[in-house]
Amino acid sequence: MKLMPLPQRHLKCGRFELDLSVPHIMGILNVTPDSFSDGGHHHQVNDAVKKALEMMQQGATIIDIGGESTRPGAAEVSLEEELCRVIPVVKALSQYEVILSIDTSQPEVIQQAVLNGAHIWNDVRGLTRQGALSMAAGLDIPVIIMHMRGEPTTMNHLDQYENVTHDVMNEIEQRVQDALIAGVKVDNIIIDPGFGFAKNAEQNFELLNEFWQLNKLGYPILSALSRKRFIGAATAQSDPQARAVGSVAGHLLSIQQGACMVRVHDVREMADAIAVWKMMQM
Ligand code: 8Y7
């Protein structure tokens, strides 16, 4: 396996500068109604803020706020509903020293989120929704361009690849080119191979094994495999919560190959692994 140095550069995120020469933890904050207590909207916002503060204390430098479930087969969420879930949490967290990323594909959601203090657009659909490219260019914020095929509802049938790593890289490059042509700045682009999206377990592991190849595209790379099904398949853990150790292992292997960001549920565990990894870099 190749050991890749991380990019020697900074990512501008509003008033923050993220040093990409060290790995960063993005903590996952789901703000779907099933994620928190059903004690009413106010309590849900409070719970979300509490969870985010806990992840920051454990070592997350970025919080990824998501109001739409992208699980295979999940129902679509209306714009109003997504705004209603995400914006109050963004407002509350914008008071803290933390970078806020928004997991959404809707241009109107990221626009409102940025107006309320968000910094990064995490789009699992790679800026393919109507108006997404021009919104990304206009907002001038970092965007995570993830590889997927189809929609979360249809993607499981779209896993025919000639060579998964090459095909994923080519398709990411096309999305990136579209973004650049639309006026997204080269320094605002982060790429992500999209583990689990239109890929079967074997393909996900092939992609993890060849993760270093993504460096050839020349953009900072996010790795996101936290608690995913292929990690469960390898570890024989059907309960997602029991996949923390397997996820840490996968993320660390991608950091070793050049990922400068990992999107995780289990922040403390990941932070410990990175602390050990950092001691090997001296
Ligand atoms: C990813 C993601 C999800 C991913 C990026 C899950 C929102 C499914 N997966 N964003 N989001 N990359 N950038 O299991 O792989 O967390 S949702």
C-alpha cells in the first residue's frame, strides 16, 4: 500500500482556515425526526446542539448537519421540512468555534444555511440538482463532490463497473469539470468516492484498497464509511452501533492513503486512532 502525504494547503471556511496537512474529523449530526427525542421541536434542537458540542469536545473540527435521510429507499423530504430541521440547528451552532457542513442536495437549503452561518456544502448528489452548480459558484464556499450513480432509491442497481476505482475517478472528474465550468473555484473543491453509494461490498473494499489513486485527481479527499453495511459485512456486525472499530480501521487506512477528512459517528474512537497515527508522522 502507498503512503501518501496530505496536501500542504489550507481550506478557507468562512472565518476559519482548515489545515489540510493533518486529518480532520467531521462528526455526523442527523437532524431527522427519528434521530432524537420526540419531545417537540425545541427539544430536538437542544438535543442536536448537545450532541454537536459533545462531538467537538471529542475532537471533531467539522459538524455535518443533515436533515434528509439518504439511506437506500428513504422517503423524499420537502424543502420546507428540510429547512425547518436544519436551519435552527445551524443558527444555534454558528455561535461556536466549529466549522459547519450541510448535508443537502437542495440549493435553497445550502443558501439559507450559509446565510445563517454554515461553511461547507456536502452534496451526496455531486451538484446535480437543478440550480446546484450556479449556487455553489455564487456562494463561493467549499463543496464536497461525492460519487454516486442515480438516486439513493435506485443506486443499488447501478453497481456495474469495468474497474470501480477508475470508473469512480472518471465520474468524479466529470462532476468536478462541470463545477469548474460553472464557476466553482478550484480551491473550493473536495472529492469523496462515496463508499456504499451504488457500490457493493466487494467494490467498496476494492476502492478502499486503491484509495491512494484518488490523489491523482489533485483535490483534498474525504473518506466516509462510518458504520456502513460493507463494514458490517467484514466484521459480521449487523448492528450499526457495533461497527465503530471496523469503521475506525477503514478510515485510518484511507488517511494513510491521503484522506484529509473523515466523516464519522464515533468521534472519540476516531480521534484516538488519529492521535496514534500522528505519532508515526514525526
Ligand atoms: C456520505 C455522506 C452519507 C458519504 C459524504 C451514511 C451524507 C449515509 N454518506 N456524505 N452522507 N460521503 N460526503 O451511511 O459517504 O452516513 S449518508
